[in-house]
Amino acid sequence: MKISTSTYYADPKITRADKEEFEADIRGKIEAIRADMKGAGYRQLLGQLKRSGVNIGERKLRRIIAENELQIRPKKGFVKTTDSDHKCLVHPNLIHEMSIDGINQVWASDITYIRIANGFVYLAVILDLYSRKVIGWAISKKINGDLTLDALNMAILRRGPPRGVFHHSDRGVQYLCKKYVNRLNEKGFHISCSAKGNPYDNAWVESFMATLKKNEVHMMKYETILDVIESIPRFIEEVYNERRLHSSLGYLPPNEFEDIYKDEQEGRPVFKL
């Protein structure tokens, strides 16, 4: 019959006006999602739309995004945050191919930079690798042991972890300095470090940092550290932990995933790191 597949399956009851109204509604919902997740790509948009009851396929969503020039083009940059030129004791990677089935088994940490008008400020975070939830964070103009220790202390205060949690980081002096290691030992952590020059050993936190940069940092223009302090914690707590969907978590946000599985004894997902 020489007609397209989409034409063959099209519902004759749907008029052009209905189609335009539907696509306008989708554009509005995309704008609403991006009010919080400014760099949300089509996968994140698709998941959020389906959770809100919108029946739309990937191809149609990508077409709407392209036709309305809604693609995200974030800025990129790089500042070195890992100082591994030190004499502190470096620990082996203890979590390689480890399996986890609950919270407070493995925590991972890292630092990133955020540009402001007159330089940079630094963000240290700690994730629980089971739920990918940010459980500790700290912001400072100085990239030192105090920055990482503040993030660690927040995580300890919030989680009250048992002894025996694995703490994983890169080989930076901020994580291997005396006061940080003493705090880990005091709380009974096992200390694990990435291999030298291998960012994939801490890919989980790298993924969070990429999400943060794409959805928040690269969409903003921070003038002072106060702008960062006002913006970043809101994104971490209200957007990432509360609403950001993860494919590895069955397209659930971290808080919801923890609420479902933290009290389950049977049937909990098992992840291999």
C-alpha cells in the first residue's frame, strides 16, 4: 500500500489539533522537570514522564525534543582535585567485584570543583553505594582534609553506621591525611583506595559528579560561595536524593529505593561493584 508504519497504526480518532495539544503538554512537562533537573536528558525525561502517568515512547519523545530544540548542551571544563603526591599510607582496593545487598556496607567519596566569579570552591561528597544516595557533603574554598572530614562527619551523624563499613576513595591526600584516617579508624571503617590513575575504580561517585555538573553547575553562573551554598545542597537533597531516577535502581530515586529495601530481609537486590 506504500504507506508508513506510523500511518498504518495511527488512531483515526486523533486529529492534528489533538496531536499538537499533546505535544504542547509534553513540552510543558519537560520544562517543569528541567526546572529542577536542568540537564535532564531523554532517558531521565522518559522515566519521569512515565512515573507521572504519561504514555509516550522513546522515539516520539526524542522527536519532540529535537523539533523544539530542547537538547541540552552543557559547558565542560577540568580542574585537578586529586593530589596523590604525598607520603601518606595508600590502601589497596578492597571493594573490587564485591557484592552488596544493603545500606551501610560500602561508602564512596570524592571531591569536585565549582567555578565562581573569582576562582573556585570545592564540594566533597559521600555516597552509600547500595542506594547511590548522597549521605554526606561539604563545601569550602579550601581543598583540604577539613573539607573531606566535614562530609564524613555529616554521613556518620546521619547514618550512625555499624563498625566494618568499607570507605572507598581515590588516593588524594585529603582522604589519607592523619585526621581523616584517624576518624575512619575510630569508627571502625575498612579503608579502600582506587588504583593509581584509574578513575573507573570510583565510577559511582564520578557518575554523581557528572549528573551534578550537567543538571546544576553547568546551567548556573555562581558569583560567590554563598550562591553555591544556596544552590548545591538543594539539588543534592531535594532533586538528586528525592527525585532523580537511576536505571541501576529499577528507575527509582535513592530515597524511595532505601525506603523499599532497607527493612527487607528477603528479595533485596544484590549489586556487584
